[in-house]
Amino acid sequence: LVNWAVYELYKTRRFEAILHLTAKETQLTDKGIEAFSARSLYSLENLLDHICELFQENKPSELADKKKLVTELLDSWSTLLVLDNMETVSDARILSFVQGLPPTTRAKVILTSRHKTGGWELPIPVTELKGEEVREFVEIKAPEIGIDFSLDENTLRSIEAASGGLPLAIQWLLARFKK
């Protein structure tokens, strides 16, 4: 859902800059759950460095100077920050920094987590897909992974029953079909 939103916002040029970082440590593959090597968010310093790099600014060595520069950048540019899989981040300073951004900031921040903390969330339930939603999901995902997949009613009902309508499970089924 967040990936789709980021691509849509990019296409509409709603923001002058978009930075999408993930703290994901594992990923589901056709071999099961494996380590994810593209983790891009793990500390406050790391977040601030990414923002400096995004705006091609030299990174100050002192943390306080770096925070000040990044705050000024986020005040100056319409920026979307997506910080994904926050449940795997152990550096609470990231959340403190985001919550401490001044009201003047032009940045919008999307934080995602699989765990509710009660501190910052606006929970958006992602429920099981049903009927036409399963069809639409398969119509989108099958070509993305390079398969020609039959969309007859019996197959779709089987996918829905086997996956419980969970998007990740449907995607996994499609990947297994491809393999």
C-alpha cells in the first residue's frame, strides 16, 4: 500500500523530494524467510545522512549540526519521508526526531510498522481481499513477476481459499506458480 502511494505521489510530482527507507531485516522468498540485504534505515545518524545525501549537502560531523541542517532542509523543501518497518528499528531517536520536527516543516512523514505502540499510529487495517479484489490483485501482480496466469473463477476461488485473502500469501502463491 505504501509503495503504491509513493509511486502515485512520484508520478503526480506532489513532492519536490521523496526518500523511502526501510528497516526491513528479512524478506519472504520462494525459499522461505531470508535475510534482507538492502536495509537502509537503522539509526538516527543514518537517517540524517540519507537526507543530507538526498539534497546533496555535506554531512556535518556533529549530530546537533546534522539535525539542524536536516531540519532546515525539511523546512525548505516539500519532502515525503517514508520510514518503513519501524518495528525493527531499535533507535528511538528516529521517532523523537520526526515527532520534534517544527510545525513549519514542509515534510510529510509516513511511518509503517507491524506492531502498534500507541504513540504515533493512525492504524489503517489491511483486511483480507475478497472476490474481485483477489482478481484485481492477481491481475496486477502476475505481470509484475512475469507470469501469464489464468483468471477463471475456480482458480480465483482456490487462491482466495488457500491464501485466506492475504495479499502477501497471494503473492507467494503466484511466485510458487512461476517457479
